[in-house]
Amino acid sequence: MVPSFHNADKTTHRRVMVVGLLFCVAFVVISFSLRSQPDNGHVLVKADRLVRTAGEPHKAN
């Protein structure tokens, strides 16, 4: 029988899963930290415009 991951014991399986999860978390943390940050405080420009114009009548074409 050829050894494979499917017939490994439970501790080996758990160890491999934890290492994989740690690599995924590290990738997400590194990718978010390397992202360029916005220069101004208005990140949600469209949402700001919608909030400012809420309750006003729609403009006719």
C-alpha cells in the first residue's frame, strides 16, 4: 500500500490543517498590509453622495 495523506493518523491530519490555516491567515494579513491606503478620508464617495441626497426629489430628465 502506498502511503498517502488519506491514511495518516489524526494528529498528522490536524497538524497539516493548522499549518495550512496559518499560511492562509498570513497571506491575508500580508496582502492587506501591503495594499495602498487611500489618501483622503472619503473612501465611500458614492455612499456619501447617496446619504447627502436622501430625501430630495429626483431630478427630471
